[in-house]
Amino acid sequence: DIQMTQSPSSLSASVGDRVTITCRAGQSIGSHLNWYQQKPGKAPKVLIFAASSLESGVPSRFSASGSGTEFSLTISSLQPEDFATYYCQQTYKTPPWTFGQGTKVEVK
Amino acid sequence: QVQLVESGGGVVQPGGSLRLSCAASGFTFSSFGMHWVRQAPGKGLECVAFIQYDESEKYYTDSVKGRFTISRDNSKNTLYLQINSLRAEDTAIYYCAKDRISTSRDSYYYYMDVWGKGTTVTVSS
């Protein structure tokens, strides 16, 4: 299995802050990397697919970049509804695919 | 609207069995691969199983091979997960999710674009 490691595991931020989360793959996965947001008691929601493509309906303050083994998700100006846990997921080769351990974004 | 609704969870003793269902609506179910993803209490997400739209391919994570069976009935727009020989570590919320393929830069990119709300499986004596 391809291991995915996110950092940090949690962070504290304020509304309006710029926030960046990183994800590292255990081997090169090209651009086969997705980002999901999960709020407490809710199912995950896709934000970004193919490393940098914004899913329809997702606010433009979310952006992502990277390829190979290093990836990042950035929220340009944190909004109250953005406090949540974020997961990266690799979809390289056949399923089942693997997620990172998650990054919890909390109120500072 | 596009919707997935899971059912079939419950409290089961170790070694027991359950069959989870996922009813799909609002899209052509028979055209899409489907996933089961689970989340243990307070933990992260784990892909458990995948089935291709025509059942031609099925994949499982190592920890459930031989115990879990994914299947689908396209005439009923329903996905299933038969889970046998349940262990305490199978306790989790089980989500079904729809597979989505995007083409870009001469490659195919996969992601899960629609999720159900989940059904809870608790393994306890």
C-alpha cells in the first residue's frame, strides 16, 4: 500500500488566515491526489481532484498543488465554515486507495 | 438529486455477520464504480472495497479479504457489503461512495464525488 502522511496533524487558525496543509506520498503518484473536507458527524466532501482541479461548487479560496510525492492544500482566507478535518487521498493504480491520517483545522 | 443512502448497520457480537446496503438515486447507477469507506470512532478514513460498474473488478483492503464481499444489483440501484467474521476492529461508520473519473493531461483521475451519510457497525459482546 502507498502510505500517505499529512502535516500537521492539527493546527489552530483564525478567520481570515491563510492555511496550508501538506501531504507526502510514500512513492511517486503523479497527480493522482485528492483532497476531502469532513465536518463532525458528516460524510467527507471532495474539494480537489487530480492534485489541483477544483471540484464544481467548491469556493475558489481552496487551491492545491503538487505532483510526485509532495502535495499541498491552501485555504487563502479561512472562513468559519472551513473549520473541519482535511484528508488527502491517493488514487494511483488500483483500489482500494489510501488516505492520509487527516489534519484538523481548529479555531485559535 | 444524486443521493446514496446506507442501511443495515447495527450491534453485532464478534464473529457475527451483517449485510450493508447502499441505495442509489439521481444518477445512472449501472454506469459507475462504487466504494465502501469506513471510519473507526475518532479515526481517519479507510477504503474497504471497490466494485466496478459491471462487477468485472472487485478490490479489497488486506484486512478484510476473505471476510467482506462487495456486490451490486444494478436492477435495484443498490450496492451491498456482506461482512462476516466480524472483529472489534471492524467497528466503524461505513460509507458508500460513488466513483468519478476525470480525464486530463492524457490520464484518468479518480475520486469519490458523492457520499452517503453512513451506517454504523458496532462489534461488541
